[in-house]
Amino acid sequence: MTFLPQRIFLPLLYEYYTGKKLNFKEPIEFNQKIQWLKAFYQPKILNQLVDKYGVRAYVIEKIGKEYVNELYGAYDSFSEINFQELPEKFVLKAVHASSYNVIITNKSELDLKALKRKIKKWQSANQYFRTGQEWAYKDVAPKLIAEKYLKNDERDSLTDYKFYCFDGKPEFLEVHLDRVENHKRAFYDFNFERLPFRYVSEEKSISEKIKKPKTLEKMISLSEILAENFPFVRVDFYSVSGKIIFGEMTFYPSDGRKDFYPENYNKILGDLIVLPKIPIGENKITE
């Protein structure tokens, strides 16, 4: 059904996953407004910012080269990758979609034939048609990038710090732990007190007390710079041995289809998104 026009498809998608109606004329809840932004907020720069390769230039311009991960190479196809030139450990990503990543920790054990099949599958898919018509991904070329493998000192997997920014202002963050082994997450305020809402089960929520990273204040200020001028964006960072590394910018968390619990937080968080006005005589925002 992803071939349908957005203004028909998105209400169907939203109702299928939430059981609620979507009224584009009066969206109220957080995910309703995310669906509205897909359909009506389409400035061209979003195509660059969701592109894991293209966004690097934006980040370097806005906050500096020291915050982007080391890049080993960018490729249009699998055949362009020279694995002999890559280190023993690295990360291979497709830039045009979500969750298309392979972490290589022992290059000598890499099954190149299987990896080639995986990448062929990746590059044949378009994120816009693959999930919920996430507009920003629609015209992103399916390139590949190889980046430096990062590792925390304390845990086997990187800890994600995801800052929810509204009109350029970070309001709270989401933390992801142990993504590979036992993925858990939770929302926090900037005093690192857990907030009373979630979108996953309690079993998948962080229950342990976690330390506030020493880089938190800096990550907040950096996310504010990157989020400037956008009605909503989530800005992700890693903090590795005291060094801040940019992760990604996300305009449609969970595709705008995972409700929060308790239920009243769908409106509370929705109130934080102030939707921009569509110019008179236009049917969407393009600048």
C-alpha cells in the first residue's frame, strides 16, 4: 500500500498501528504530528540530513569535524569496497535507510559472499516505500560507508544518547543500552532522572541506575545547534571515553507509530511540537 499518496496512506498506517484516527487538519498527539510532518514538512535539506553520508558535511559545518566518526570510505556498490585497505574492525552502513548496519570485529572471519547478498538486498530497498513513507528518505541514493569501530570502556555495546529537540530546543533525552546483547531504553531529564513514560514494555526498559555522562552538557548544546530551525528532530550522539561522536538526525522516530505509555503522554509530548504554517497558496512546506 506504500504506492498510495501520503495523505491517504499515512492515516491508514497510523490507524493500523495505534487504533486511532488521524485528522491532518487537527493533529494533537506526538505521533499524529510526526505523520503530519511527513506529509507537509518537506524542505529539501531533510534529504541530506537523513543521509548518513550527506549529514557529515552539515555536522562539520555546524559544530566541527571533531564530532564526526572517522570515515574509511564511501562507495556506490559492494564491488568498490577494498577490504584489504580496511582495518580489522570497522562498521559498514547503508546511508539511505534505518538499521542497515554491519559491525565487523574480525575482518578475517568475514563471509564476503553473504555480505554481498545482504548489501544487494539493502540497496534494492527504499526506506520511503519500505516502511511508512518517511519523506526525507525518498530521494537518498543507496550509498555505503565504512567507519571506525567505536567501543565503550564500560559496556560491550555503545550507549546511545538521543536528544528530542523542539523548535531547536532539547527538552529530554532517550538512552539506549546494550543494543546487541540485551537492548533496553528509557527517557531521562537532564538531571538524569528517569521520566515516567515509555514506548516499550517494562521488560525492555532500563531499570538499573545509570550514570550521567560527563559530556552531557556539551551534547545538549551541540544538539541545540544541529536542531536549529526544525520544528522537531531527534539528535543522537555517542560518548566514548570522554569524546562526543555524532550518530544521526531522526525526524520520524519509530516511524511515528509507537504510542507512549501512560496514554496521556501522547498529548503531553505532542504539545511540544508546534507545527509550522503552510504558506498561503501552497500545499506543503518546501523551504
